[in-house]
Amino acid sequence: MVTAGQAYVAEVFEKVKRANPHEVEFLQAVEEVFDSLAPVFDAYPNYIAENLLERLVEPERIISFRVPWLDDKGQVQVNRGYRVQYSSAIGPYKGGLRFHPSVTQSIIKFLGFEQIFKNSLTGLPIGGGKGGSNFDPKGKSDAEIMRFCQSFMTELQKHIGPSLDVPAGDIGVGGREIGYLFGQYKRLNGYENGVLTGKGLAYGGSLTRKEATGYGVVYFMEQMLEAKGDSLADKTAIVSGSGNVAIYAIEKLQEKGAKVVACSDSSGYIYHENGLDLAAIKQIKEVERGRIKAYLDHHPDAVFYPREEGRIWDLKADLAFPCATQNELEERDAKTLIQNGLIAIAEGANMPSTLEATKAFQKAGVLFGPAKAANAGGVAVSALEMSQNSMRLSWSFDEVDEKLYAIMKGIHQSASQAAEDFGHSGDLVVGANIAGFLKVAEAMSQQGLI
Ligand code: NDP
Ligand code: 2IT
């Protein structure tokens, strides 16, 4: 029998598909969330009457704009910029900016949609938003990056503010880019330190923000293992990517006594049987902005597999942390990992596992920490950066780290509890979706038809 909740969710999903036929990534993110929500609408039929889901899935506002800039040869380049202000039900729009050639409206909408639930799960008062550009930072000089950021912010500044919309970093946007973006915002509007997060420590940034997403994903994994009487010590782990999230996930894993044997970038992966040397990776990625293959110059005993010659998920490990990008882990990868004895996976990237891969892990009993729960540490500490900016003071590294730990533990608890309450005990995908949704739904319901 089809329940009223199931019928309502299915009907709204059909409408979303019809309205956004080419937005594949967006529809994937929506399907994953919608799959979880039917029992909520059965429990709260007033949300059906208020047509809450159809309202929530439509962004409050989509801003798309031209970003013209001059390259070092003096030639005019043009990119497309976006900011999707998805939901302000529980706070100002909050979410990162992604600079990557693959960026489309579909990508930014999927990320913004996910961000609503993730931000709600942190327990902090932040709404959901996301932005970015199809600009490719690879191979650009510092001066080109600066000119691009200045042009991007010249338009974006019309739409953001400390109580309105607070962007931060994501793929291709780190400390350097946030610095240039902040400088241009300040030039046009005066000093407003709460308008961006992920800022440098010299001008209003928070200690532990750089580390927060990577540390948080490891804290989340630790919670999943502890709930089963297990721990991180002596586990073998694979971490994909070698950017901000991957680097600090590796750092925390090593601190906790796990051995990380592999990481990657878009050109391929390195395998180092004795465990990765993180100092070498930081030197290559954070200082030289180079390719991961350069790890072999530091450690000739490691092996590099070019992208065409193998997948990082072919390696044997107890724990997997996809920390690069969406849909990087497919069903075939899940099957290999399961065959090789994987115990648990925590998603550092946004939507790194395809829907089929997620189902395969869950079916096989692998502990699964979905992105919107497991990688919420970054945005959580961004919200703490906003708090410190408002108070005009700064907390110590340990103070922020302790708050981060408590938030990640709280997210694991509320996702576990919601899963149990709605009849899906142990399913953190369903639990995270429901727990994240409930607060936003309550806020929307109380605020009337807006
Ligand atoms: P970075 O730009 O610092 O690093 C991205 C890493 O992923 C690089 O190693 C990059 O390799 C690799 N990568 C990116 N795109 C692709 C691709 N299409 N195929 C293969 N590899 C790819 O980004 P972050 O570490 O900040 O972000 C990584 C993931 O984590 C993203 O999904 C992001 O949305 C998510 N995330 C980030 C947060 C943050 O605070 N920064 C918070 C929560 C989630 P290459 O250099 O070769 O492109
Ligand atoms: O996906 C994400 O949560 C981020 N890129 C971080 C967003 C933020 O506002 O810190």
C-alpha cells in the first residue's frame, strides 16, 4: 500500500524532474533526500497541506552573472558566476564557492540543496546556499587568480552580507582566493569581517577552520566505529583527493593511529604501503601547488597509478574516505571495496558515492557516513568563525576543535536517533536526511507561506 507521505513525495519528485530535466546532479541529490522523507510526511500530514517539500526544493533565488577578466597575455576571458540562495528558513544563506571547469547550474543547485540539510544538522543558525564559477584555476598565475576573484566579487558583493549570505571555500577556493575576494569586498563596501569565512588568521579567520572538514570527517568515522565497540587505531585507510579536506583527514587519521596508504588527484593516485608522508603531500599541494605524482620524488618506494591505469578504490583497506568530488565512487568500486573487507566509509566530499554505490554499501552492512553529516565540520566551524567575528574576539585552536568534536558527535547522535525514530535503525542516510529536514520544516511551517 502506498502511504500518503509516499504519494506526496513521489508527486513532488515528478514535478522537480519535469522542471529541471537536464540537471542530472541536482536530481540525484534530490532523489537521495526525497527517498528518506515519506515517513516524515506520514507523521506530519500538515506539511503536505502546506506543500512544504515543493517549496523547499525550489531555490529562494538563483543569481547568475558574467565574469570578465584579463589574462596575463592581455586577452579578455569570460566565465560564468553563480550564487544559489537556496533556503534562509533557519539563518542567513551559508555555503562555499567552487571554482572548477565542471561547474554548471546543476552542480551548484545540488550543492546548495545538500547544504540546507547539512547546515541544519550542525545545530547552528545557518541557511543553505552555494556558488561558484566554471573558471579553471589550474595553471593560472597568482595575478590571474586575483583579477578573476576581483571581477567575480565585483558582482557577487551586491548579493551578500554578514546577515544575508556568507560564502566560503570549496573546490578551487582556499585561503588565497578568499583573501582576494575579501579584499575586493572591503574595497567596495568597507570592512565587514563576517561576510566571508575561511579567512586568513591575520584578518578575522578562525583557528581550526582550515582543518575542520577533514578533522570532522574523521571524528564522525570515530563515532560510527565507537557505536560498534571499535576504534580507528591500527586501521588501514584510503583517502581520495589531496586538497583541503583530504589533507586534514589524513592528518587526523594519523594522529589517531590509523595508517593511510593512498591519496589522489585528478591525474591519478599514489600508494605507499608503509603509510603516507603528510609533510611531503602538504609541500607538494599547499606550497608548490603541484601534482601528486611528485610524491615519488620524496619517496621512490611509493607507486603512482595514472588515472587511466587504475582506481584508488581497487586497494584493500578497512576504511574509505572519498574526499575529492561528486560521483567519484561508483557501484563497481563499492563492490571491490566490500570484497576487500571494507568496514566503514565516511564521505568528505559532497555526494561522492553514486546512489547505487551507497545502496551496495548499506546492503553489505558497511557503516556508511553520508556527506551531509560526515563533512559538516567545515561549515560548522565557518559558523563559529561568524560567531567570533560578531563578538570581535577569537577562540584558541583547542577551544574550536573541542566545539567541532562536540558538533560532530551531536550530528552522529541526532542522525542515529532520527533513523531509529522513523523505523530505519542504523541507516545514517535516512537519519541525516530526516534530522536535517525536521528543523527546516518546522521553521518554514512557523514562518507562513513564504
Ligand atoms: P580542493 O580544491 O582543496 O581539493 C580538491 C581535490 O579533489 C583535489 O585533489 C582535486 O584534484 C580533486 N578533484 C577535484 N575535482 C576532481 C575531479 N573531477 N576528478 C578527480 N579529482 C578531482 O577542494 P576541497 O578539498 O575543499 O573539496 C573536496 C570535496 O570536499 C568537494 O566535494 C567539496 O565540495 C567537499 N567539501 C569541502 C569543504 C571545505 O571546507 N573545503 C567542506 C565540505 C565538503 P585536482 O587538483 O587534480 O583537480
Ligand atoms: O560543502 C561545504 O560544506 C563547504 N564547502 C563549506 C561551506 C562553508 O560555508 O564553510
